[in-house]
Amino acid sequence: MKRLFVILLLLLNTDSFSQSISPSDLQQIKNIESRIKGYADSIVKADDWFNRFQADSIFTRGLVRALKVPYSFEYNFDSIQSISKVYAPDSSFRIFTWQVMKDLSYYRQRGAIQMRTQDGSLKLFPLFDYSDFTKAPTDSVRDTKRWIGAIYYKIILKTFNNKKYYTLLGFDENDARSNKKWIDILTFDTDGTPHFGGRYFSYRNEYNKPPQPAFRFCLEYKKDASARMNYDPKYDMIIFDRLVSESADNDNKYNLIPNGDYEGFKWVDGRWVYVNNPFENVIFDPKQKENPANILDDKGNRNEKKLEEISKKNQDKQQPQQPAAPNDPNKINDKKKQYQRGENGDY
């Protein structure tokens, strides 16, 4: 009896993927992982842009080789920390995303969708960043060859009329003057083909939001302004910082900074419907530093003094006007830390 108990305990503690991946295949994946881990780090840390792009090429080929191993979906690649790996809540697929920086004004996202298959075979959809080849990234539904690149840190599963909608939250360093947060909707055809975007957003036109009709939502803001956007299960909403222009110039997104208030989206009848104040009926503790501090009065006018204080705080966090060279080790290390925060969504 005691022996039987020990056997059951060992079975319960066995890694989940060991039931599907044979010992030899598991060792094969681990060997590949150990070889490509250094290249994954070099994508972020290498001093020269040529070395970063070369590391990206070698890593990508190695990752595909690892994914071709039967039942590789069950392997987490935990030792590779510089690549974002997010799973659909229903475990039907996972998405790998990362980015390569040429210089402070050029970032290119990479990615792939791996589907879970019954027989353990590889079903992979490579993602090709089309951001640099369009002036209207929010204008249409897109396939994997015209993907608007982002490093994904959250997948939210919603349903409507028995169809599944996967909402993706992502981050893009964009260029030297602004960052972007993205909300995109991933759906699959009956034959399993993925598509990004659609008419799933309901909000009024404002200077700090993409003009309607918007097939994906973008929050673009001043570099290092630390605008937040994430899904809060407590409120069942996507909540993000309200942005205002620190210079009253609404045309340039790199002037937008958080004003201390929040906006949101709630899933209603197959669409993300705008919520002006997600915390309208919430009582906050005045001692908490994270409470919203609205700089607008009841009429919607701006509190210039409060705005000036927020602007000054953001300026204090800015780097010197002359940006660090791409091969500056301190700059690279800072970007690595920012890049590695992709999976917890704390951007």
C-alpha cells in the first residue's frame, strides 16, 4: 500500500509535458534551448545592430527546429527570458513575440503563433511585422503577413454567439520619441486561419485615440511616460491611463502623458465598449499613492497647475536630450529589463 502511494505521488509530481514528450525528444528540445539561449539574449544585449540581427536570425531558426519536435507545445522554454511567451486561456495556442532594435528610432517585432495539435505535430504561423509599410495601422483586418507588430503580454478570451475572440495586449517601443500600447483581436476561421483586428471597438473620436472606424486600438504616448494598460479581472475591464497633451499640442502623440485618471473598455455583446471612468463607483483610500488623481474639473477643463506637476515628473524621468548610442551597455541593459517585463504586463 505504501509503495502504491509513492508511485501515485511521483505521477502527480511529473511535469505535464512528460506524458506527451518522449525522454529522447525532451532531451533534444533542451539541447536546442541551451544552444539558442545565448542568441536570444544577444538580440537584446549585443552592442552592434548587425550582431543583434544576426542573433535574431540564428535564434529564429533554432526555435523552429525545437518546435518541430513532437509535442513541443508542452515545453515552456523557461530559460529563455528575453522572449515573450503567452498562452491562450484555453491553451489552444501560444504566441512568441520579441523585437530587434537597429537604433533608437527603429524597432522591428518578430513573432509566431503555435497551435496545440492532437498528434503533437507542428502547426506554426509566422508573423511578419508590416508596421513600417503602412501609414494606417488601425485601418483593416490583417493576416499574418501584414501583422502590426507588438510584444504581447496578455491574452483575454471572450466569447460572443459561440465564437471565441482572443484580445491581445501588446507593447511597441516604436521610435525615439514615443511608445505604443496595442489592443488587437485575434480570431480564427473555420479552417484555423488566424486574422487580426475587426470592428470590435466602440468609442467616440478623440485626439488621443485612433480615429473611427478602428480595427485595433492604439495608445501612443511620450517616451518614458509610463502609461499603463492591462486587463483587470476584478472589474472585468481593460483599464488604461487617460492621456493628455503636456503642451496643448494634440497633433503630436509624443506630447501625450498620463494625467492621473483612467479609462477603460468592457466586453459587451461582442465589442469592447468604452467606459469613461472605470472607478466611478469605487471608494479609494486617500493614503494610497496609486489612486487616480484627476486633473480635469467637472466641466472637463484642464488643471494647468496639476498638469505642470505631472509633466515635470515625467521630464525628471527622461534621459538626457542627447540619446545614448545603441551600443551603450547601460542603455541596452535598461532595454533588456523593459523587454523582459513583457509577460507580466507591467509596462
